[in-house]
Amino acid sequence: MPAARLRIPAIIWLGSGRSAGGCVGSEDSRSVDRWRIFTDSVPDFAFILVDLDGIITDWNAGAENLLWYTSDQMVGHSLNLIFTPEDREIGIPEQERAKALALGRAEDERWHLRSDGSHFRASGTLTTLKDGEAAAILGFAKVLRDVTVREQEREQIERTLRERTTLVKEIQHRVKNNLQMIVSLINLQADRISDPGTRTALQETQNRVRAIAAVHESLYATQDFGTISLGPYLHHLLRDLRSLYDSGNRIRVDLVSDDLALDIRDAIPLALISNELLSNSLRHAFPGGRHGVVTIRLRYVAASDRSTAPEEAELCISDDGFGLPEGAGFFEDSDSTGFELLRLLVAQLHGTMDVQSSSAGTSFRISFPLVK
């Protein structure tokens, strides 16, 4: 036989009066009726009342629509019936009631069962019901809403994201491999050329292609395909260039980098700039087997208002080597392919470049905005 329904104190819902004898008076009855009209007029929400032991005492029309049980079928039975066997086995219904008793409410989003055994995703809240006069806890009210469609849409978005992530990784991998193939083709061509100047030009081209390939390799290795961390990239570039130009470890390189990340649009020009400047320092700054130091600094430039995020970054590559050839405006007037490429790349970054050179060494400082 179904259990008696939980008496609903009028003060909880909408009413305010109770007879001295403890029975619900006419005003209380009207409040309860208004509550019943309200709950049954919200078909998308299940309103369920349960006692302290988790036995259902009231079941609205929304619960019938959502769970496919009638009120007569569920009143007097355990609320555990709507939980999956897996959740029942680990005590989820009891944990929810314990949390609601401790905190006044317990929220969750999980899979539930309908009368035919089918699963649906629901967002639920379990709150305690208190006697307005004695503040005693009489039971619980559970509110459920079907969010299955939202969950399915979220899962579809996640599947699509995983597929696109895999595709982007494959694209970056293929671009890197194609660029490495270009490097190999240039190398084959260089082996057939005896002119030293032409061989040097081809080697410089190889290094530039390698610099771009390394950017795509960095993208392939990261979880965030939108940006590239420049510090690890510079370490990678420096290792490759030293193997080509400083096998005897004559030159010490000091590299300090802020945790700066750029998207591929800015990362490639900055990678090529770094390649040109480092190559020049390692190849030309220390002739005749001289020892020396190359310093690399990549940092954020603090805004005048230090409470705001930096809007500019700076790459500085300097050495204590031989210096550029003498003559005012050598850099600006030079028709060297490398220097012309530098000017174009700095313009691509919307940046500025300051060059200082003397017999004590050379310094290149490239400043560029982070937001364009």
C-alpha cells in the first residue's frame, strides 16, 4: 500500500497560516492547492518530494513526463529507482541526501533511468524541507530537468574538436616533412655546385627553411595549436645552428626568455629573424677562431601602467665580436639578402629595429606589438 504523503507545511510553499491543532487550515489548503497547480503547470521540470529515508511522497506531472512513471506507481517507493545501477551500487542517492542534510542542498548532473530502462541526462537539485515553526527537517524536494540534448551536443562538439585536433596535427606534421624534403633537395643541388658563394647562399636558404619547419614541429608537439612558446623554440634553433657553425664550442650563448607565446602569423617572422641574427653572429662575429659570447633576450616590455598586460615584446640578440663593417648607415644601405629579409620581417611584425655596432660587438633590438 502506498505510504501516506508527506505533509507540506504551508509556510514552506506559499501560505502563512496553520491551525492551532496542527492540521492544515483552509488558508494552508489553498496554498498547497496553488503549489500543486504551479508544479503541474511546469511540464519540463520534475518536482519530487521524498521523506528522510528517500521514500517518494509526492510526484508531479513533470516527473511523469520526464521519468514515464505515474504518481501512483512511484509514491511509497524509493527514489533510488530513478538512479542507474552503477550509481546505486556506490551509494550516490545516500550521498546526495547526506550532503543536502549537511549543506541544505546538493546539486548534480548525471544519468538517470526511465520506467522502460532507457537513460537520460538530468541536472538535479536536492534541497531539505523544513517545518517553518520548529525548523525541523521533514524530508527533501528534488527538482530534475532533462539536459540530454545539451549533453549530446557537448559530446558532439568534443568529438568534432578531437577530429579537428587530429587533422591539424597531421597537417603540421606533413608541412614539416615537406619542408624537410625541400631542405634535402637544396642539399642535393648544393652538392653539384662548386662555386663557394652559391653554396653558401643555398646553405642560408636551407637554414631558413629549417627555421620554418621547426615552427611547424613546435605546433605539432603542442596541445594548443593557436600559439607557439618561443623560449623552447629558440633553444631548438640555437642547438641546430651551433651544430653547423660552432662545433668546437668556441662561443658561449646566454639565452633568457620570458614565457612568451605567439600565434603562427607572428612566430614564423620572429623565427626567421632569430635565425638570421644568430647565424650572422655565429658565422661572422668571431673570425680567426676567436672565442666570444652571444646573448639572446626575449622579453615582455612592461606597459607604463603596470596594472595592465604588456602590449609589446622585445627580442635582443647581441655579441661581443668583431662588429659590422665600418661606415655610416651600413645596415640600412646594405643590399645583403639577409639584411633585406630582416627589414621585411620586422615590417611584417609591425615592429622596429635598432642596430648598434662597434669594435666591442653588435646588438640588434627588435620591438614589436603583441596586439595589432
